[in-house]
Amino acid sequence: MIKVAIVGYGNLGRGVERSLKQNQDMELVGVFTRRAPENVATEGAKAYHMDELKNKTKEIDVCILCGGSATDLPVQTPEVTQHFNTVDSFDTHAKIPEHFSKVDQAAKENQTVSVISTGWDPGLFSLNRLYAQSILPQGETYTFWGKGVSQGHSDAIRRIAGVVDATQYTIPNSEIIERLKAGEKLELTTRDKHFRECFVVVEDGADKEAIRTEIISMPNYFADYDTEVHFISLEELIRDHKAMPHGGTVLHTGTTHEQTKQVIEYTLQLDSNPEFTASVLVAYARACVRLAQEKQFGAYTVLDIAPKYLSPVADETLRKELL
């Protein structure tokens, strides 16, 4: 049995707890949180304060880190990786190389394994971009997200002073997608492909225009997009904007012999973004432990790990049933 700890218990942590119940080779040791454990309502897991994590190195094979990318994971992943094998879902694309470098150093110095930036984008979409570009080198790759709730972008808004809660929707340009699939060659900016819509609850007396300006100018999150901000009540947010759908498409249009057109498309439609992301994290937690057992210490991304490491099924069975 692979013994797993969940570090952080929001939507993603809850999704990991649910996913682990579907994986018979894994056992949940507990949830570790910065909140008072008695105030954390899990779905059966025992809750511990974060300070207790360091005392359980012999009881845990891998920690799945479920904090946010804006402020939690850049600090937490290198720190926890000093003592445990880890998996995270760091999703600030522009900062992944920097994050990888810090975590890789911590993992190699302490003989642990960390799989970073795991989920569906970055993650499964990253793999599909690599496959498509390798198979059809004469072509272009386009990634579209949504329509759906971005956990990372919503979390980034919630970190702004004066914000009580927020939900952010990423909305793809469907007309552009259809034109690309029809074979048009388009030079697209980030702004051309997506629109961002934010529903924000603020504290009484908060400066809404200052908050709006901070949102739409936020680098790596909103500055490169057309963004609309709506200020609503907490009751409206809870009633209308607390579901977590998402999805997206990786589209690669290329040519082979004599400009023969070829299109590769990979699409996800998700009722629950955090539950699906959590399921990807759990599969890569299995890979993380196997790499550690092989003493292949260091940081990894989905681009580095053979697919068979994700599966609980024996190699010979995979060859027989899936090839």
C-alpha cells in the first residue's frame, strides 16, 4: 500500500480524498492543515495540524500538496520536499522553470522525488502538446481553456486585500477554434483566444475600482486578456458560482506529404475541475513513489515520466490489454 498525506484541504484536497477511495493500492494517512484540525470537516480522513507533518516521515510515502500556486506552493513544495516525496499542481506557467529548479535542488539534496505542475494544464495538456508537435512538426499548436472555473485564477483574486471570495471563468473563442479546425492559418494573441469573467465579493467599504484595476492588471493571470469584473453579493456567489466545471482543447493543425492537412485534437469536459485535477495528482503520486523506490531522486514533470508508472497494473498486462 502506498501511504499518502494530503497537505491542504480545500476543493482540491477534498478531491484527492475522494480519488484515493477509488485507488485500492493507496491508503490515506491523514489531512494536514494550517487550520485547527477540529474545525476541518473531512469525509472520513483524520485531520492533523501542519506542524505534525514533520513527525510522520516514517508513516508517509508521498505528500500531495493541495495549496494554491500564487503563494502556497512556491514556498511549500521545496520545504516539504526536504522531508517527503511530493506531488503538486503548480500552474503558473511562466514560473514553472524557476519552481522546478528550486524543487529539484531540494529533492536531490535530500534524496526525495517531487513531481511538479501536475494536473490537466499544466499536465495532460502538456503531454498532448508534446506528442502533437513531435508527430506533426510542420504545424501549429493551440490550447483553449473553458468555459469553466479556473481554480488558480480564482485563488489569485481571493488573495487581493478587500476580497472576501471570488470565482473566475475562462471562456474560449469558439469562432477561432472552428476556423482553425477548418484549416485556416491564424496568428493569434493571448487576447484573441480567451476572455476572462470574474465574479467578486468584497468587504464593506472596499475600494471596488482599485480592486478591479488590480485584477485586470495582474501579471501572469489577467493582464494579457480582456477581463470583465462583476461585483456581487456573497449570497449570489454561493447560489450561482460555486460549481466547478471546466475543460479545454489542445488543437494541433499540421501537414504531411504535399501539404496534406492533419488535425490532432484532445478535449476534456469536466463537471468538477478540482476532482479531475485531484485524480491526476493521485496517479502521479503513484509514479512519484515508484521513482523514489528506484532512487531516481529529483524533480520531475509529466514530460519526464513513462506512462506505465501511473498505473497499478503490471507491465505485461498493460502490454497485453492496452497496446
